[in-house]
Amino acid sequence: MMGMGLILLIWVSTTMCLINVSLEFDPVDNYLIDCGSHTKTPVGDRVFVADGLNSDVLSTPQNTFVNTKSKPISSTIDLALYQTARILYGTSHYTFAIKKHGRHWIRLYFFPFVDGNYNLSTAKFSVLAQDFTLLRDFQPQNGSVVKEYSLNITSDNLVLTFTPFANSFAFLNALEILSLPDELIPDGAKTIGPLVKNQSVLTRALETVARVNMGNQTVSPQNDTLWRFWVSDETYLNHVNFVNFVSKIGAVNYSMKWPTRNVAPSFVYGTATTLNSQLDPSTLVNVTWFFPVDPGFDYLVRFHFCDIVSKTPGQLFFNVYINSWLVAMNLDLSILTSNILGTPYVLDVVTSSSYSVFLNVSISPSNVGNTYPNIILNGLEIMKLSDSRGSLAVRDSKGNSKKKIWVILSIAIGVLFIAMFSALVLFVVCRRRRRSSPVDHSTEDHFAINGGGISEPMENKYASGTAIISSSKIGYRFPFVAIQEATNNFSESLVIGVGGFGKVYKGVLRDETVVAVKRGISQSQQGLAEFRTEIEMLSQFRHRHLVSLIGFCHERNELIIIYEYMENGTLKDHLYGLDVPCLSWRQRLEICIGSARGLHYLHTGSTNAVIHRDVKSANILLDENLMAKVADFGISKAGPEIDETHVSTAVRGSFGYLDPEYLTRQQLTEKSDIYSFGVVMLEVLSGRPVIDPSLSREMVNLVEWAMEWEKKGELEKITDPRLMGKINPDSLCKFGETAVKCLAERGIDRPTMGDVLWNLECALKLQGNDEKRPDLNGDLALETGVSTTQFNVGSVSNLEGVSMSRVFSQMVKAENRWTETG
Ligand SMILES: *[C@@H]1O[C@H](CO)[C@@H](O)[C@H](O)[C@H]1NC(C)=O
Ligand SMILES: *[C@@H]1O[C@H](CO)[C@@H](O)[C@H](O)[C@H]1NC(C)=O
Ligand SMILES: *[C@@H]1O[C@H](CO)[C@@H](O)[C@H](O)[C@H]1NC(C)=O
Ligand SMILES: *[C@@H]1O[C@H](CO)[C@@H](O)[C@H](O)[C@H]1NC(C)=O
Ligand SMILES: *[C@@H]1O[C@H](CO)[C@@H](O)[C@H](O)[C@H]1NC(C)=O
Ligand SMILES: *[C@@H]1O[C@H](CO)[C@@H](O)[C@H](O)[C@H]1NC(C)=O
Ligand SMILES: *[C@@H]1O[C@H](CO)[C@@H](O)[C@H](O)[C@H]1NC(C)=O
Ligand SMILES: *[C@@H]1O[C@H](CO)[C@@H](O)[C@H](O)[C@H]1NC(C)=O
Ligand SMILES: *[C@@H]1O[C@H](CO)[C@@H](O)[C@H](O)[C@H]1NC(C)=O
Ligand SMILES: *[C@@H]1O[C@H](CO)[C@@H](O)[C@H](O)[C@H]1NC(C)=O
């Protein structure tokens, strides 16, 4: 029996070996070293040699070995390599004879363990290879890491130099030097974006920054002919709900000369991320992957495509972007692969990260042909290119401080310039005002009270004839010239925001009202529809916690909306990003309560609930007293009764805030707003963005991360560190509980905005006992809800017309209803 088993085992392993030999690349130069080890270490089908005794490739002033029993937490490589390390004091050199000139991989393995006298986390060192700086003042700190570089070596030796920092030391757990197939990295990549310094890659050093297999599957080194590790793409994705993961390894057919198996294995080409087929076909989405990068470097971005999803060629067209730059429009793989489905195709692009710490890769379906919209991406590699000084390391502080001085200088000059310019403008405006005021006085008053009055003649003169506002009696129509005057002819210095719709300017009307002016850039059907929705919604729904409409302008192809000015900008800017004082817990609760009131009013204020559809921290504005108001009604929708008028059923909203149920079933209810509001509550609690790809995998998506900790009952873990110890535990508990209920998978399990409001008031109450300002009123009644929900009576007089008065009476009724239930 034993004998049989052994023979079978030998037979199986020989056949397996035979199969693999035919697939595998055999590198001419092949140095595999397990540093600090006294024995050989097999890893998959390769053997790393020991360098523990005397190493003929290393020259170092002092030999020190360490080993550990501890293991890296999430290692992708065989653990054995990490159990030993060589410590290098003083400058040390590894020298390798190179038999074949050309590209080589240098892989350096680091795992900073602690062993008796040595704490490898305290190491700090630089690594040079030939004339390239691979690492400068490197401190391996966060678990195990493999650094991979590729260098075109044109001499007979490769020298790696380790230089410890001041009194520190260097260390290394393992090392690989391998020749690469010549065809792997050809020159002649397409250049994208304005800031690429040098598009040639032939002689530059490359560092692998990301190597990702799409389709939510990792590929281990054993399954790659060049022993590469491919991580899964899920954590880099903007929204998992936008995509489908597919796997069809057998469909891959390397029918072209290039790319070969060595460029990427079939495990990479045979899995892909595609568009979620349950999305509405008219939906325009970008599937985006975010990659953290070092600013200021050029990058080689390699896209791996392989159509494993189409039944027949010519069915798949999509657009490819890096950051906002178009890389390929209406890309049709079938043409590029001679109509053989399953044939891999590689697109190389050299781009610059410029000043961004992210490199964003987006793919969107293109609307050519009448095929079902879809996209595909099978793999992606991002490689940093060495700069003009032959370095892959971020510039040292010396260079930085020089640069900083320049930045400060240019800012100072800019500020001076703006100040002078503003003074000039002020002077001119004052003069004009003084001249015009005696003449214009009556008009000015009229203007202030009712923009419609002055606009009548202008309207006749300029209006394009297409009445886009159904009820033209709404009033508030401003002449374009008045807006030009208010914004100093749309001066760039008055821009306070830029959005999808266009720019937002700060302006001052003649009656000295400070306003925010949103100027649309597109006359597209969609832009027009959003403009119209926004004005209709804002003129119908007036509430203390909804941003108020002051007027609009639609003439000379201009789409302009004028709002009250909100001194303190967006909630988002106050939570993170901008350098503003930290909001206290009480302030945060009050902001949540304010916005919840605004939304509750939208949901219940008329017979048909109005769904905002884009609730997010960037759409909650704060006035000078930090009172919250909900803004941006461009895509909001009235309930089902009026729904026929809206043709588009496309999924709209913002990444990270979208209700998963709405995304899959396209059933729009006010519960989608509740979900988004739940996300905002988590943002308020944690003071971080909803999606932050710079964080570790489990933290990237705020909702997933928060749910994890809420399940364990340890919400403090996600609390904004600046609030540590300042939140009453009961208040935190109530708040967390409410947020989680809002995020329930199914809409029917989520609370109403009224319930949310009640719970938030409760959380505030619980906090109130701790902090100053105890509530005068003892009970938790919702009486505040009534008193703060007031109408701007002056504006109601402007709401002429039958439909307006109907809306008004409904609103009054709704108010009563609320009072009763409250
Ligand atoms: C051969 O390659 C296959 C995958 O291609 C892998 O599963 C298997 O472990 C390899 N066999 C050996 C002996 O390395
Ligand atoms: C090792 O050094 C790191 C960095 O200096 C430090 O944070 C850590 O606590 C040290 N670990 C031990 C066990 O001394
Ligand atoms: C290690 O992790 C900390 C916190 O997560 C982060 O601030 C730091 O930049 C990381 N260091 C490296 C070298 O990645
Ligand atoms: C680009 O880099 C290569 C090698 O680093 C160099 O030979 C070439 O002159 C550079 N080209 C430009 C335009 O700087
Ligand atoms: C390496 O650089 C030389 C020029 O120094 C160039 O001719 C050769 O094609 C390069 N090899 C590769 C594999 O890029
Ligand atoms: C992606 O893969 C991971 C690990 O296998 C799994 O936990 C996760 O649920 C997958 N994600 C999706 C959306 O399928
Ligand atoms: C190689 O891929 C196959 C198929 O995906 C998988 O079953 C196997 O576990 C992989 N091998 C390794 C060593 O990951
Ligand atoms: C790959 O494509 C070629 C050309 O169409 C075809 O002859 C061959 O049979 C295909 N191979 C596989 C495994 O499908
Ligand atoms: C990439 O995406 C991140 C996160 O949304 C964003 O902050 C950044 O500005 C984007 N970068 C570029 C260059 O567009
Ligand atoms: C996708 O992103 C690109 C680049 O940011 C942008 O130009 C394009 O309009 C976006 N497409 C859709 C459908 O959102």
C-alpha cells in the first residue's frame, strides 16, 4: 500500500513538474537568498539559498543574524522567508554577476520583527542599486513588505548598497534578483496628461506600486510564470455595487505574439471586473479604482484587457480614463485582437501623478452601437519611474524646504495681488454705486423685494422663448446684468465652489444681500432638467433647514441660481479636509438634527414625499451660526404620482452614499435618503471621508468598517480621535444605534426621518447632561420641531399662482400633521 502510494505520488509530481516546466520562464540570472538563514528554504517550486554562514556575494563590516518565532499577520509570501534576517551595520554591498544584460527584478523582503536585543522597527536605511536610489531613509514599520524594482542592467555586475542612517542599522529578510524576458517592458508607451517629464522607460528604474488582478481574485506567485503576486481589486474600487466579478480562466487564448503568458498569466486574464448587469442600462457610471501614489513622479500604467464575457466580437465598447484624462475612447478589443475572443491585450500608458496622492483609473461604458453597456478590466499594474536624478524615493526634506519657500513666496505674491485687485474693484464699485444710487433708488428697493419686477423688460429682451420653468409666475427672475454686477462679472476671485453643475460664486446684490450664485456650464438636457428641478423644489419648499432660493436667471444660454449665502461652507469641510476648528459633539449633533429636520420636511411636507437623492456631507451647508441647511436639489424627485414626468430612471447619487437596495432594484423611496443620512452620521462620528483609499483595506469603506465595530459594540474605535473622551457613552450609543438602523440592508427596516430626528434629539439630550447648556425643558418632546419649522412669510407672498397656493396649503397641513404625531 505504502509503496503504491509513493509511486503514485512520484508519478503525480513528475507530471505536474512536466506541465509546469513547459509554462515557466527560466531566468538566466536567478539569485534567491534567504538572508540570515542557515538552511535552504523552499518556497513553492523555488529554493532560496541560505546566506547564514558566509556569503560570497555580500561585503559588510559586521555579520549579525537574527531570527524570530513571530509571524507576519497577513503575509502573501511564504512565511519561512520572514523568520530570519541579516542585520547590516555600516555601508554594505551585495554584488551579483550578471550574465544577461537587460531588465532584472530586484525584490527585497522586509519584516520588522522583534528578537531579544533587536527591534527591527528601529532600523532606518537607504538602498542603492547601480546609480538608482531605491529607498531613502526607509523605516519598515507596518508588517511584512516586499519591494519590487525592475532595472535595465547593462554592466556585468549588479551592486546593491545598503547604507544605515546615522546610528541605526539596515536589515533584510530575503532577496531575489531575476532576469526578465526582454519583451516584458517595451518602450513606446502612450503619454497621457500634461506633466509627464520623460516618456522613455528603456533605461529608467521602475518600482511596482500596484499589481492588481480584477475580478476580486488574488493570484499567488506559484500561479505566475514570473512569481509575481497579484492582489484583488475589491479594496481599490469606488463602489462594489457597480460591478460584477467574472471568472473564466479557460476562455483565455494567447493567440497573439504579444502579450505572452509572461506578461500576465491566464489567472489574470481569465478573471475580470465588469459592469453590474443589474444596473439600469441608461445609467452612466464610471467604475473607478483609486491607487495611492507618491506625487511628482511619472508612472507607467499597464492595463490588461481580455474579453472573456462577449458571445460574439464587437459587442463591447468602453472609455478609459486616468485621473480625468481620456486614455482611450470607444475602445473595441475585438479590432485589436483580430476578432478572437479571449485574446489578451495590453495598453501601456506613461502618466504623471502631478501633485495628487491618488492615481484614479476609470472605465465607463461608451454609447456607440446599440449594445448593452458594459466595461471590462482584467488586470492593472502601476510602476513608478525613476526621476531625472535616478531616484525612486520621495525628495528629501532639503529639496522640500526649498520648494516650500517658493510656494510661500508665490502665495504671498498672489495674496498681495488679490488684495490690490479687490481694493481696485471696491473703489470702482463704490464710485459706481454713489453715482447711480440717487437715480436708481426706487428700482433698487423694488429689486430687493421682488426680483421679478425689474426683470420683466429684460426677460422680453433676452428670454429664449422656451419657458423651462413650468410656473412662470414664481417670480425671482433676475436679469443677467444684475448677476454680472453682483459677482463682478463672475470674477475668479469670488469662486467659492466648483461642482458638476459649474462654479459657485459669492456675490453681493444691490441691496447688500450676500448671495451664492451657481452658474451652470452646460445647456445639456440633463443640466436643464436639474436646473429646473432645483428651482421648482426650492420655490415650493421653504424651510429653516433647507437652503433658500433667492432667484434665478435663464437668458443668453445662462442657467443661474441664486441662493442665500452660507458663511461656513459645507459640513464635509468641517469634518475633514479643511483646516478649521474641530466641531464639538454637541455641535455635530445639532447639525445632524438640523439636516434631519430639513429632510423630514421634504419627506412629509407635501402629499407626495420628495426624495432628495443626493444626501451627503458636501450637500449640508452651515450658516454663520453653524446651523445646518440641506442643499442641492438638482436630482431630487417627487413621489411616484408625479414620476411619469421624469423619463430617466438612471441611478443617480454619490459614490459611497448610495442605498444598496435602490442600486439593485431601482426602487426609489425616501428610505434611500435615510440610508445616505446614515452614512453622513457615520462621517460626523468618525470625521473621515466615506471612501478613503489611503487607509488600510478594512478601513477604506467607512460603512463596512463602522458596521464591523458596531457589531462588536466598540463604536469608540471609529470615533473621531479629536472627540475622544468628550462624548457621553449613552449619547454615543444612541447615535450609533440610530446610524446603524438607517443603514439597514432593506428599506423597510430603516426608520423614518421622524424617528431619526427623535433619536438624535435624544442623543443630544443625553449629551446635554454632560456639557454646558442644559435644556430648559425637562422632557424629550419634539416641540422644537414645530417652533423651528417656520415659513418665510415674505416669500410666500411671492408664491403666486394656483399650484403654489395648493402647495402652500399642503405644507401647512403637513406641519399640523407633524405637530400631532410629534
Ligand atoms: C504547476 O502549476 C499549477 C498551476 O499552473 C499549480 O497548481 C501546481 O502547484 C504547479 N505544480 C508544481 C509541482 O509546482
Ligand atoms: C520597536 O520599535 C518601534 C519603533 O520605534 C516601537 O514602536 C515598538 O514599541 C518597539 N517594540 C518593542 C517590543 O520594543
Ligand atoms: C504605517 O501605518 C501608519 C498608521 O497606519 C501610517 O501612518 C504610516 O504611514 C505607515 N507607514 C508606512 C511606512 O507605511
Ligand atoms: C529621458 O530619459 C532617458 C534615460 O533616463 C534619457 O536618456 C533621455 O535623454 C531623457 N529624455 C528627455 C527628453 O529628458
Ligand atoms: C536597456 O537599455 C539599453 C540602452 O542602454 C537598450 O538598448 C535596451 O533595449 C534596454 N533593454 C530593455 C529590456 O529595456
Ligand atoms: C471578494 O473576495 C473576498 C475574499 O475572497 C470576499 O470576502 C468578498 O466578499 C468578495 N467580494 C465580493 C463583492 O464578492
Ligand atoms: C493556482 O490557481 C488555482 C486555480 O485558481 C488555485 O486552485 C490554486 O490554489 C492556485 N495555486 C496557488 C499556489 O495559489
Ligand atoms: C485560439 O484561437 C485560435 C485562432 O482563432 C484558434 O485556432 C485556437 O483553436 C484557439 N485556441 C483555443 C484553446 O481556443
Ligand atoms: C482621485 O480620487 C480621489 C478620491 O476621490 C480624489 O481626492 C482625487 O482628487 C482624485 N485625483 C485626481 C488626480 O483626480
Ligand atoms: C468618467 O470620468 C471621466 C474622467 O473623470 C469623465 O470625464 C467622464 O465624464 C465620466 N463619465 C461618467 C459617465 O461619469
